[in-house]
Amino acid sequence: MKNTKGSRNPHQFVFPYAGRHLFIVLSDRKTTCLLYDRLPYTSAVVENFTQRLTPLLTPHLRSDDFTKEWSSHQRLQHPMCGACVPATQAVFYAFDTDNLVPHRAVDDDGMMHWWCKDKITGDVIDASAAQYTDKGILPPYEDGSSADWYGWKGNAQIRSLRLLNRVLCDSQMYEVDGDDYTPPGMLPV
């Protein structure tokens, strides 16, 4: 994935840990961690994951900046509007694959929309597509291009990590100070 600011590896924040995977989201105060099992990347598992994710895509996922910028726009009436970034990041980090690439494009209303695309098959995974399709509108896939995350230091957003934690019920989310990511109650690996 290339970017004018330099290429980043979005998987750099997920690594094997104690037979599972550890996803870390750094901030300037604390590090939020999610210990979880990455899912097999099959069409049936993707469909199941997306079905569990979709009902969680509600207005509480909107960033304050997004809500402020688009507060008077009619599209905010759809609960998924503004949830595409955390939805895309949850899909991206859920699966045990390097085939998924985050994509984005500006839609006809001037809003940036995000989704994942399989770099081999070209299949699109867009858990928040209903914000368009419910109104008979096609999401802006034709104008899309790969993109790096715009979060703090190229990190995923904490709201995405929380969303992933809600979908993967056997995951464990916790915060740490410093660089010891050992989950509570576990001995360091």
C-alpha cells in the first residue's frame, strides 16, 4: 500500500501472543490492548462476522469531528452514517489474512467513505454499505483507492478496537502503561 506520506504496515499493531493475537492501540496516555483470536478468512466467516457487526454500527461510533462537520446533513438520520471507519477497521483486523486492503472515496455528498477490498479477488467488504443501499444509492467504490489509516501515528482508532471487542465475545480488552502488554492475570510470555 503506497501513500504520499510513506507506506505503513497496518498489521504492525497486531502480533501473535500466547497462542492468540494481541492488537495494541497506542495513545499519548495509555495503550489499549485486545487479546483475541483472528478469524479464518472464508466467505462464510466474513458473512457471519459482518452480520454480527452490522447491528452495532450506530451513531455512538461517530467521531466528534464528523458529527460537528455534518450535523445538519440529512444523511446523519441513517444510524450507520459516520460508522464506516470503525467498521472497516474492525473487518480489517478481525481476519487472519493479508489480502484485505482499506479503501476510501468521497461520495456524492462530499463525505469520505471507507471499506475493505480483497486485493486478490477484488471483493468488497463494506459493513456500513446500508447507509447508501437503503436509499437506493451505490457506495462510491468506483472512485475508491487504497489508503492508510489516518488515526494517531497510523494506528487504528480505539472505537474500532472496542467495536471488535463487542463482536468477538471471547476477546479481552484492557489498558496498560508503558510497553508491557501482558493481559491481567497472565504471566508475561
